[in-house]
Amino acid sequence: MAHTLSLTDGTTTLNLAEATVAGYHFVSYGAPRPNRKLARVSGFPFADGSRTVASSLDDVAAEFVVNIVGTTADNLDARFQTLILMLEAAQRWEEQRIGSPVRLTFARQGVTQPSYRVVTGVPLMPEPIDTDINWLDLSSIATELTVSFTLTLAPVTHTGAMSSIASAISVINSPGNNAINTAVVPGDMPAPLAVIVTDTSGVTWSEVWIAELGDAPIIHEFDTIVDATASGAGSDEFVVTSGTSLATVTTWAPTTNDPVRAMARIKVTVGTPDLLELRFALIGGTAGTIFQVAQWVTFPGVVNEWALVDLGPLLIPATFTNRANQDNSSKILLSVEARSRDGSSVTIRADYIEFIPIRSFVKLRAAIADTQKLIYESVARHDTFVFPLVSPDQYVTSTSAVLVCNAERFGVLHPLTPGDTPPFWIAMHEATRHTAASDGTVSVQVLPSYSIGLRGAV
């Protein structure tokens, strides 16, 4: 089994490791080690607990030496020009997004799983390695020429296609039934992902929330009754005025350092909806006097329509946990408070509240009708080839497998940790309350990524 080294734009493939006499024969190429680039993100490098430096993988430069053999002088020149045109196409895509990305496929002899890199630049176009050669006199090398060129390559090496770690799992738009488990994430570097949410409810969604969970959600449902509009678990009515608590306190024993986010399903039945404000708070200490609070959030819905309200995340500093546990208890109170902004009476109904420890979180806003799907992606696709996005909010797709509906995006999901089995949490906003029927299916795909491609046969 020979080495593999080729350049392709998805249509034309240039094999730089041909086994025939005439053609391209690479002399040397070394898979370069990714460079780490650092950036200061704080002006106070000595502040206690401040994160002062952020880092990411930089593009790497690699030199290639290729021997080109032609059958005639014209054939040699044509092969040389083909190589130059391929590299110019790579530069054109990177600078202007014209054409297609050019990617490098590399595998050492004996390795069955190749590594892929996207060409991000061509600092040095092909030139003869013998600098004494006069290009006007090629009589001595009429059919053979050895050239070198330099490419800059995206640092993450990865397989060319997505792998599924969760396939069409049914989710119910109700607490406790909207979390899914996945399979093990392959690779040895953070894996970009795509989450596909398909509407099977027959009800149009206006917003979809997707979170990678750090721990199981903490669920607080209200009294189980049947109300006048729909049946199901969880509803209660009460009147709140300025400063009145919603009395939705749930005890939690922290097992994770991830932020906790509160999602409350609320309906205003009497009064002015935009006068209602909600706030997420952590309460601790022997007398309940230690607080960590989020900002007040204005209720976004209308009268007599359920709204799933995002009350935002709260970080749990170690100092808060220590002070809150003065009674030697390892528990913290999760609380949601409600008030009327001007003190007037507002009657509301609460369905349920979920407190979710999150690793990453995104909201997609779009009108998704029955049988349609919405796809969050941190990868870009070109035909069958997939590669990580540098900027997850700007990309162009060219296959029918992606984006049935465009969406306005808030937040970003992080690449997944290799070897992990990350759970996901899904919620869809509907005008009605949560139901006991299957509302959708969720699939999660990842792009297996590897450090430098030197990983042996698989």
C-alpha cells in the first residue's frame, strides 16, 4: 500500500503520489505540528481569578517537494500548469470564496484512515528546487522537473464526513422528556457538530433551544391539575405584585461547575404581560441570606398564550458555595422570583421550570412547521466534504442535506469533547402548553477530528 497525497477541489483531484512512471511523485512532505496562538483578553493580568489569555490553533505552513515526470516537454509543462491552477483555486477560495475549497488528503503507507486539511493559503507557488535552472533553457529537463511549494493548512485534521452519535431520537416538549443521550464522540480533538431538530408535532415552532448538558436538569413542576384549556402535568394560578416571590424554590446539590440556566414556562391570564418580570436566583446560607441573582427578564409573551422564558445563566463561584454551605449542607436553593414592574396586579399561570446545568447553549428563532427541520451547524459542507467553520454564523451550503429553514441564531454550541457521551436538552416554543405527544426528533452528528493525522492504521 503506497502513500496517499492528493489535492482536490471536489471536482478535480490531483494525485501527487502516482504509481505510474509519468505523473506526480512527491519527494517530501511532513505533517506539521499545529501552532498555538495566544491573545490577551483582560487588561488585568494579576487580578484574582481573571482569565487573561485565550488561545486557539493557528494555521500551519508545510513545504512540499514534488517530482513531475512528463511524456513530452508539452506534457510536462501541462502537468506543471495543472498544479499551479489548483493552488491558485485554493487561494481564490480563501480570499474571495469563489469556486470551491481545496483540501489536502494525506495518509502514510499502512494507514487506512487518511487525514484531511483545508488549504488556507499558498505563500510560495511551485518553483524548481535548483535555483540555477534557467527557465528559458529546459533542454536538459525536457520531461522531468522537481519543484517545491508551500501551503498554509487549517490545523485540525479530520475525516471527510460526519458521524452520527444520536439518530432521530424522539423528544417530547415537556420537562423530563426533552433530554437525549448520545454515543461516544470519536477522534482525539474537539469535534464540530450539527444538531438536526425535526418538527413532527403538527404545530409551528417559533423558537428552538438546544443545550449541551453538564448534568441532569432539575425539574420543578407545579400542582398536577386539569385546567380549562389543556390537560397535563403542571399548572397553578396566583397573583403577584411588586416584590412578591413566585415560591418556586427547588433544592439542588451541585455536582458540576457548569453554569445553571433557568427556563420557565409561563402564561399571563389577567393584566399587562410586559409588566411581568422574572428573575433567577441562587439562595444559600443558614438563614437564606446568600444570594447570586440574574437580571430581571420581561415576560415576552401575550395574554393567554404560554411562553417559554429564558431567565439566563448563573455561574456558581466557589466562594458562593463555601459561604452558602455554612450549615454544613451541600445544597443550594434554586429560585425564580416574579414581580410587577409598576406594582399593578398581574395574574399568571406557571406550568413548569427547568434548571439546566449547561456546557453550551443556543437559541434558533424561525418558523418551523410540521415535517420541517432546523439544523444548527458548526461545520461547513461542500458536496460530500465537511470541514470546521472558522465563523459559525457565516457560511454557504450547497447540498440539500442542510438548512431546510434559515434561522436567527443566538449563542453557539461548543465542539464536543472526544471520548465523552454528551447529553443534549431540547425545547421548542409553542403557543400551547407542553403536551404528552411526541413533538419532534433530534439527531446529532459530529466531525471526527484528530491532532496531526499520525494515528496509525484503523
